[in-house]
Amino acid sequence: MVQFSTRLEQASEATQSLVCVGLDPDASRMPVDDVFEFNRAIVDATKDLVCAYKPNAAFYEALGLPGLDAMARTVAYIHETAPQAVVIGDVKRGDIGPSGQSYAKASFEVWGFDAVTVNAWGGLDSVEPFISDGELGIFVWCRGSNPGSADIQDLMVDTPQGKIPLYQHLAGSCREWNTAQNVGLVVGATYPDQLEAVRNICPDMPILIPGVGAQGGDLESAVRLGTDNRGRLAVISSSRGIIYASSGRDFAERARAEAAAMRLKINETLTIEGLGWP
Amino acid sequence: MVQFSTRLEQASEATQSLVCVGLDPDASRMPVDDVFEFNRAIVDATKDLVCAYKPNAAFYEALGLPGLDAMARTVAYIHETAPQAVVIGDVKRGDIGPSGQSYAKASFEVWGFDAVTVNAWGGLDSVEPFISDGELGIFVWCRGSNPGSADIQDLMVDTPQGKIPLYQHLAGSCREWNTAQNVGLVVGATYPDQLEAVRNICPDMPILIPGVGAQGGDLESAVRLGTDNRGRLAVISSSRGIIYASSGRDFAERARAEAAAMRLKINETLTIEGLGWP
């Protein structure tokens, strides 16, 4: 058995990459009609450049059953054609009791994800169903990439360690819940200070970092602040910036170019920090 | 146009009922194999006794595409056969930007729900996509029915109004977000003090109250503390206690008996309080 965090690291080593491609189908921007065919072309064009793919369930669900079918087929195709890649379902699910168990079953058994993003509002009860198998992982939505995340996540809360922002308290809880080495966090690249704070609280846990590219997060600071002290265990995700780099027939080729440029810039930053790949 | 909260009240008036039946298919407990047929029998047997149905998406998703198809067909069947009933999708979704918009589209356009439960961890940004149409409603997951809800929801936070539990702060935010009269809250029946606190903060907003029945919440206190000052705008939900009242062929008949008993006890409590139906 390989623990999830080790699995993730192996995926990065195999491709010398911290890049994750978000697969967010948007009919108004896709140059081909078929969601699965679109994803397949993106995966074929990028599979040697990335450690992970991140299909966002919201976009598939909005397309109804055919969309969800395309999501399941996409996950299966990635497992088949890029077996080293970690497939992260961006589902942001979370519920308690039998409902929570059902979401975990759906995530791992129905859709076939290796990991999912989880919303921990329900506390450990809502996280536990997802982490019983150490080979499968979660990324708890800790600090969002949007301004409105501050509404709840930045509130100052009383803890035994004093008064701290709620997202930092959650990060500390995630560290406690991480007994099977399969818990990570989601922190947006758009808030470097928060990213640094979470990395300090969770020095050896994976962090999924959305928000570079279309949302404007700075890639260099995501690398410097988001990786662990060996320059690993960050999953830096771009969706629209890669998959919609072109709206023409060269979309897959352009996606490859964008993913390659992102990987190169990340690896240059790692090298400058003395943490490049061996 | 009828605002969601008015729509909900009309559904209660039409059936003189605050009862909501949770439709949570569990293959190990259902006496018939087909999820849609099971739900149809439950709906046929209870439609004159309840103001709302609440399919929980987790259970359908765990059954894959056929499960989700059964969910969509169930919602359509309720609209057709019990047009007064409000159909609440217990989806606990929440995300930001285009993802949040996609979940709202899925909830209302794909699945056809009248309202959904929402997880507001992402702040107003994650709530806004669901509340642009005043005819469609949300119930923000405020205080859960599980002990672990305390992990996050009961943390004491600093606010301009002083130090209060996080779930109370969220209730106050929901009150501010309720400009279109279509925002409600979810508060578990298992924590009467919290239910009372939320009702005080949001005197005229709908509250969805799960946790009576199988989870042990007290029905009488749910009525006394959860309704508004007219004895209305509470949606008291039981799932397993109703739909699995019998595992035999009489399941629909027994579900009807349980729903009728629950409705009667609620209405007796309302009458004692001087708030019975006209």
C-alpha cells in the first residue's frame, strides 16, 4: 500500500512537475462539442507534463447525466493513459453520517477519483468518511481564492492557542486528522500570506493551490510559499489558463504549450531555491 | 412571481403540515429494488400530509448515473403529482465563481429542485449564485445535528456585536443576504438551544430542521423553538423514521402512518401554543 501523499510525490517525480490541469468544461468556450473528446485531447497533449488532473464536478453536473458520464469516462481515461497522474475530483462535498459515507462512496467508487476536495463545515464527522483508506486522499477547502472567502474563513476565533483566523484553526485540525498521511489542504494562490501561514502550520502535508492563471495568483510565490521545505507536495492548478488557451482547433497544442510554460517556470523557481529535481 | 418563503408557507397551508419527508434511498433497507418506484410509492402515500420532500443527493450519487436519473425522475414526479409540495435538494453544495454558478444551474435547471441546502464556507460569493431568483430558495447549513458540528460551527468568533458562536454569526449573515425572501437555514433538531438561538436571530426566515426521528431530536421542542411567532416557516424533516418504518411490502402504508403521526403531533403542539391552523 502506498499512502496518498507518497503517491502524489511519485506522480510529481515521474513528470518532474507540480502542475495540475483543471478540467472544467464550458460549452461556450470549448472548440469541440463532446466533453469527453475535449478532455481526452487535453490529457493526451499534457500527460507527460503534469502530476495531476482536477475535474471540477460542478461543470459536469450542470450538463446533466451526459456531463457526469463524460466525467466518469474522463477519470477512467486518465487512469488508463496516464497511470502515474493523480486524479483529484474538485467536488467540495461534505455531509455527516450515512450522507457523508455516500459522498465518499460516490467520489471513490462511482467516479473513480484518487482524491477529492472536501468542505469541512461539518467538522471531523464530515471529513472522516473520506479518509479511512490511506491510499485515497482529500484536500480540505481551507482558504479560498476569492475575496468573499474572508466572510467566514478569516474570522478570528478563540482557540487554546489564542486568537487566530478560522482558516488557520482548520489547518491545525487537518494536521490532527492526518493520521493516515492522506489529508491535504486547498489554499488559493491569490492570497500568498494565507498560503504561507497554512504551509507553516502543515509543513509536510500536500497543498492544492488553485487560482494561478485566470484568477491572477502569482505563480512564483505559489511555488516559494506553497511547497514543503524540499520543494515538493504542492499541486499548483490552472484550469481556464491552460484548457482555453486557444478557442481554435489548436486548443490541445496550445494547452500543452501553456502547461509546459507553467511547469518550466515552477521548475526554474525550484532551482533558484536550490530545490530542483535530481 | 411568488417569493420562495411565501411559496413554502402556501405549501404548509395547503396540507396543514410542517412535515418534510427525506427521500434517502438505501439499497440495504429498501423493500423494492427500483429507487424511483420506491420514491413514487412514498410520495403517493404521503402527498396530502407534507409540505415538502427532501431528496438527499448523496444517496443518489452513490448509486451512479442510474441513481441520479432516479433523483431527477423523482423530482419531476413530485412536481407533477404533488404540485404544492416544495422539493428541497439536500445537496450541501457551495463553490465560488463559475463553479458556484454551475452548481446553481445543476440544482435548479438540471435536477429541478425548488430549493437546495447550501454550504456557505466560501462566504457570500458561494451563496449568491443560488439566490438570484426569488422564486427559488436555499437553506444554508448553519448548525448540524451531529456532535462534530461543534468542531467548527460552535467556535467563538469576534464580531462587531461581540463574541458569538460561529453558527450564530452565519445566521446573522444569512439574514443580511435574504433580500429576496428566499434564504433559510438548516439547524438540527438535536440541539434545541442552538435552534432557539437561530430562530431569535432570524425571526421570519424558513428553518429546515432535520434530526427528528432516527437521529433522536425532540419533535415538540423543534416545533416550539423552530417555528416563527405564528407557528409557521419551519420545515421539520424525517427520513429514515418515515421511509423505512417497515422493510416489508407495507412500506408505503407504514410511511403514511408515520408521516401522519408526525403531522398530528406537530399540529397538536401548535394548537397548545395557540398557533394551530385556521
